[in-house]
Amino acid sequence: MPTRRILLRSIAAGAGATALAVAASQAFGETVSGPSPRKVGLKPGAMGSEVAALQYLLTAYGYKTSADGDYGPLTEKSVAKFQGARGLVKDGWAGPLTMKKMLDSGKVAAKSGWGNRSTVRAVQSLLVGLGYEMAVDGDFGPLTSAGVEKYQSKQKLTASGTVDYTTWTYMFSPPTKPGTGLRKGPAVLVAQSGSGLSTWAYDCGPAAFVALQLRMGRKPGKWTDVARRGDAINYARRTVLGMTDNTRGTGQIRDEAGLVAGFKRLGVDQARTGGLDAALSAVRAGGVSMLGGDLAVCARWNGRATGSTLHWIALLDYSARSGKYQVADSSSKHNELVWVTSGQLASFARTWGDSVCVE
């Protein structure tokens, strides 16, 4: 049986070996690897800030492309030219290999004072899409630097302010956050038709407002069930939202600030105004949104034909597997929710595009 003295010698020897190992590790500059780059891919037909950023980057590489946020035939041609110059298949699809070639390059490692304005506009477009307020002016100044550093810190990246390859991938393909617990209730279509209200044709805002409350696990005022939804819609219209005029036009919500105020009256302080990108980002992050756009576009989702008019819909959920968003469209011909793509939502929002996001 070993003596106490022998045991102490063994412990000391072990401690010495550990110290030597640490010293050797430090001497050879051993570091812990950081977050891995994310997979990035865009395809024709896509719309939004990511597409605008792609278009700015193509211009930065010498393939002048209009940054309209719409991945159409002209963008396909520019992508194909970029691919051909780098030995890739010229199919016009900005898939993972193409995007790696585009983003993993010192040519686009933008930072404070960066001279290529198209590259900087790509950074700024992505930041705006992620909810940061700034002008897309091509000037990598203090506001852009602060936005990049803040986003890097948020994603547990090195807050260097330089948009390196990993940062680019996180900006193009942001990780979806775990659910915030905001979506606690059922996804319910609160259709305007059959509500029993004489003004139901102009109650898309209150109907969407009621649908969002249900999805958040809140019981709207006067709500009993879907069959008697008119009481809840009318209550929301006349009290929480302050809409007292039934005449055409003035009965419809046009002021997003009024909707935010309505949420605050319910004790919901996470509501804010935004555009299409803000609405989609909020839903991907586990929240809900109301999105304004053209009724004629969304009518096609559910087999209807109608003229153009301003219309509110409720975005209730997001499927990472399909990349689609669950919509409660109060004008729906069928008593069901629909799943639509970001491209369809962008087409809907092009006429108006305002939103109220609850995160």
C-alpha cells in the first residue's frame, strides 16, 4: 500500500505535467476554434434584402447588377458570369459553392473605411434586413461599424467590425432563435366574411389583430369562438383600436402606430412597426406579425379573384423545413390557413409593405 509521501509525490508530478502541457499549448499558439460558417444559398425567384446584397456583391466583383431585391433573369446572367470566371457550373443559381467563392475572399472583407461602396451596400442591406436602422449609402462609417459589431456579438462571433467569411454567412443565413414563448395559442383563421358585421369588408385589420391575440395565447375581448367572431372583431375595432367610423376608407386601419398602440393597451410592449424584412424576421424568431399589402395578390393564394386594395394579413408561424410562413388571411374563401413563400409575401407587400411585428 503506498505511503502518504509517495502519493504526494505522484500528485505533484501530475500537476507538473499539467503545467508543462498548458505551457506547451500556449507556446504553440493553440486556440479554441470559433463558430463554423453557415451554409448560404439563393435561387432564382427569391426576393428580399439577401438578394439585394447578392446583387451589390456581383456589382462589386465587376458584374453590374441592379439591386432591386428580385432574383430575376438579369441576376441569373450575372451569377452565371461570376461562376464561369471561377470554373463553376454556369447555371445562374447562387448555391453554396458559388456563395462560398463570393464570400470567402479578401475582396469583400469589408471594414471601417472600406472603399468599394457596392460591397458596403451589401453589408448595409443585410443589416437593415436584420432590423438595424441605417442608410444603404455605401459609406462604412461609425453606424455601420457599430451594427456589424453588435450583430457579431449577438451571434457569439468575434466583434472585430470586419465582415469576414463567417460573418457574411451569418448575415445571409442568420440562425433562427429558439421560440420566445410568444406563440402559445392556436393558429386560427378569423375570417371577415360571415362575421355578421355590415362593414366586414373593411375589417381586415381588426380580424388580423384578433388572430394574433389568439396565437399569443390571449383571449380577445368578447371572444367566444370562431362562429361568433364578429363580436370580437367589432370590440377590437371600437375599443382597443379606436376605429369608430364605419364608412368606406376611414373604417380601415392605415396607421401602423395605431396598431402598436392597440397592442400596448393589451399589455404587449414588444410591438413595433417595420417593413417586409422586419415582419419575416420577427416570425422566424418565434414572434408574430401583421403585414400590409395588396388584396389582389393574396386572393390568388386561396382561389379568389378580386381587385387591388390595401389589406392586412396575420403571419402566425414559420417552417424552417419548407421555408414557408403560415398566414391567416381574413379574406380567405376557404376556412383554412395557408402556407406561403417569402417571394409570395414580397409580391403581396410590394404595394404597401408596412408591418407590425411582435417579438
